[in-house]
Amino acid sequence: MAWEIDREKCLRCGACVSVCPELALNLKEEGVLHDADRCTSCGICGRVCPVRSITVVK
């Protein structure tokens, strides 16, 4: 699984964090952090991002 976030586009709004069913995302001061061990590559985070800053590749 590959997960990438374009930190320049990210608004740090937390939309992705709030919908992650596996609690694999956390919003920190430096931006969104991803826990690859918890992530199942469902792609919900990328679909809810208002600026499409997240890319998930299965």
C-alpha cells in the first residue's frame, strides 16, 4: 500500500482524520500523520479531502 499526502495542498482541516475507520490518521501541528500498520487502504480519507491532497494506491 502506498499513501501520500501533498503537504502544500493540505488544509489541515482534519476531515480525513475524522472519517478514518481504522484510526490510522492523526492531525498534528506538522500536519496529518499516517500509521501504515493500522491503514487498510480503504481510500475514504482521499475521497473526503476537500483539496484532494491524499493519494492512496492499493
